[in-house]
Amino acid sequence: MRIATFAISGMLAVAVAFPAAAQKKPTVSEATLRSFEACAKRAADMGLVPGQAGRIEFMKECMGGRPGSSPSSERR
């Protein structure tokens, strides 16, 4: 009976471990797209529309993760 319990526990562990390890992870392009969308939303919230002066610089800083692009440093 103890061997059966051990065997069933092992099978359950394997059944959970392999699918978890095989789960699809986001690719670089998906992560970049999410980052771009978040930066574009922040720019729109600040009133920077496409084509407006300063938007490209803000997007570059936001996408690059440079200092000055955090929400606490945004000026309204």
C-alpha cells in the first residue's frame, strides 16, 4: 500500500511538472509590443498625440527604461 501511494504521488508530480515546464513563455517581440502599448498609453494620458513634438523622445525614453520616464517624474 505504501508503494502504491508513493507511485501515485510520483505520477501526479510528473503530470504537473512537465506541462508547467512546457508552458509557452512570451517572446521578445510580445514583450516589446506590451511595452510599446504601455508607453503609448502613458503618452496619450500625458496629452502627447502621434505627430506632436516631444512624443518620439518620450517613447524612446520610455521604451529604453531610462531615468525620467517613470510615472513619478511625469509633468502635467
